[in-house]
Amino acid sequence: MEERHQSRGSVLREEMLFRAFHRLVQACRIHQDNNELVKVCLAQFVDLISRVNLDDELAIVISEGRFYVRGEKLHQRKSTAQLIHDMLNFFRGRELRGLCFQPSINEVPAEDVLAFVRLLICSREQEDPALWLAESVEGAHSSWVTVLPSFDRPSSLRDSDQRQKARATYAHALTTVKEVAQKIGLEGYAGVRTAKRIVQNMVESLLEDESLFLVLSTIKDYDDYTYNHSVNVAVLSLCLGNRIGLSRPTLEQIGLCGLFHDLGKVEVPLSILRKPGQLNEHEWEEMRKHPQTSVKHILKLQAPHELKSRLLLGPFEHHVTYDLRGGYPLGFFKRSLSLFGRILKITDVYDAITSPRVYRPTAYSPDQALTILLKGAATEFDPLLLKVFVTMMGSYPLGTLLEFDTGEIGLVARSSKESGSPYPEVMLLRRDDAGVLQAGDLVELKPRDPHRGASPRRVARTLNPGTCGIQPADFLLP
């Protein structure tokens, strides 16, 4: 009961902040700075923020046509419907997805907050409102506020822009994980603000187009495995979390867990991480330490204590089996693993066994990997979560390389759900005069029908794309 009251109090607090911001914007749209109403609305907004105990950013974000304030969804009631409608139009008219106010806003003079609101209002008159606003904020050295541009684009450009955005988000996530790991290794601490922003972008990409987002997990980097693996685990964990209905704030937490789950490997010698043969007992002992070391480094992150406490269990547990009888570290668990630990256990193993490694040059194809995971249901993996994961990935996961009895090869490009057909679609690959594989036609992967004669092609075998030296994302996210 107490928890329910706290949650309701939080929602009401976020609604009060949203209302205060709306009143300030409306007052500034009508009156000059010296107007008494503007002064009152400004004072109320600044006072509310100062009383919120803002140890983390105050984000006002649009997702799927709804407003989220500090991760809490604003509920649409009679008393809030018009308010939310007005602000949606206001943000969309300026091509904004959201605004993030940093804790340092409490140290900013009220006139600077007012100056920002003025920029926000007049940005609509610019050719590219969000870009102009972001550049104006940067020019004014207003590091206490961040502008989040909208992802919406004209329909003719949307697909291309979404692919580019997904690619950019993945690359930025990879860079961010590297930077956090390097700072942890060199300085013993690191911030998470950029990582949080990246995960928020990842959630947006996921909610816009799950299939497109899922393709990102097919990116494999042989030379940069640890960081590449961390981003892939984050991608897969977000997709699985979304499938089981996790809230947006919880999705952001599991995404961060994925990015940081192997942070402890910064203390594992490269000679062990890159050893081509089997590890000896001493080397395994060093490797088995990394979940505890990940927890140690997460505790050193410059982030609110509440956030860090939610990021600890998953990385600590991700190598422990579902039945608590195997894996590492053992001896700490009496009842069951946390939800985050069970999610990471599935996504970590799937990405690991579908990735070429120095000690395992060939990797399993995605469908083979799912078969291996299913053999561990109820022992290695949570059987219910695993069932959802297998359904999500499909019989032939996106990016699976197929070899047909015709001699052709192709990549699974679209699931049956995405294509609107009972069958997935495959992108046929052909070699040019130089022997380089090029994208070809899209065909449906139909089974053979004995009553209608043979279909054009039948799957002879599945392969890991690495066997042909290709990245599925290069074809599926051009």
C-alpha cells in the first residue's frame, strides 16, 4: 500500500512539473518578460524543480504519442487531456521529441531559464527548428538543458532515416561502452549521462520498428568483441524486455545492464580474453571474477544510488544457471535469479555462440543457436522467457544466411509478421564480376507444396554470415 501511495505521489509530482512548464510557455507566448504573470509562472516552475530533489535529469519526452516526465507516463484524464494535446502540438511544431533538464538547472539564474523558453517558442519560425534550437542552446553555453530532436520525418524519407538513425545509435553505443570501460580502467570512475541518452535512443528505435532494431544485433566485430558483444546484449535484452511488456523506465535499466554487464572484463588480462586455446584453471579463475568486478565498477559510476542499485543484480547473475546449480559465481542464491539476470543469461549466451571468437573461428548460425538454447530450458534458462525469445527471433532469425538447393544464398531480411505474409522474406545475394556479394531480389521463403509442384528453392543448410565474411546489417540496413 505504501509503495502504491509513493508511486501515485511521484506521478502527481511529475504532472505538477509538466503543468508548471506548460503555464510558463503559455504565459511567455502571450506576454513580455516584465509581465507579472510571466514572473509568477517562472517562479513557480523554478521553485517546483528546486523541491524535486533533482539528483538526475528531468526529461520531458514524447513516445508513441504520450508524454513521459522523468520516466513516468502522464495519464490522460479530463483534467489533463487538453493540456497534453496542446503540448504535443507545441513540441511537434518545433520537431522536438523532448527536453532534458540537468540537475545544474537549480544553479541557473531564473532569467536564463526564461531566455531558453523564449528560444524554444521562436524556434518554430526556423527552417529546421530542433537543429536551430540545439545550436542556440549550445551557443549560449546552456549545458543545463539538452534538446532531443524528433524522429518523425516525411514518409518518403522515414525508412531511410530510420535505418541511418539505427546505425548511428549503434555506433554511438559502441563508442560509449568503450569510453566508460577505458575511464573505469584508467581513472576508476565514469559518468553515465551519455550512456543513458544512448539507451533512451535505443528504446525509441525499438518502439518505432522492432525488426529494424533487431537487425543491429547481427553486427559482429571479431577484433572488438567485448564491446560489440555488450551492445548486442543490450539490443537483444531491450527487444525481449519489450516483448514481455516492461515499462519504458525498466527498459532503459535493462538496456544499461546490457551495456555494462561485462564491465568487469577491463581487469581480465588480454592474454586471457584473446587466448586461442582453452583456458587453464588459473585463467578460468580470473575469468570467473568478472561478474563481481562488473558490480564493483558499476558502484563507481557517477549516477544516482537508486539507479546503480537497479543495475547490479543482472550483471552479477548473468553467468548463473536458471536452476542455480551451475555457472558462476555460485553460493549467493537461495531462491531464484532476478528478472534482469534471467534476461541477460539468454541474450548473453545467444550472442556469444553466434559470434566468431579467437578460440572458436566458426560460430553457430542463429537457428542453430536457438536449438542449443532450447536444450537448456528450465536448467540453464528461464523456460518462459526463452519461449518468448525464440518466438521473437523466429524459425530463421533476421540475418540468418541460407544456402538453397539451387546453389543460391540469401539473408533472411523480413519476418512473416513484418512482411504481412505467412512466410519470411529472403534477400538473395549474388556475386559481381569481382566476386563481391551484392544485394539481389527479395523472395518469399515458401515451403514445397507436393500438390502444386516443386517450389523454386529449398533450404539446404543454414550458415553463420561470418563464414562468407559478411555483415547482414550491411545489406539489411544500407
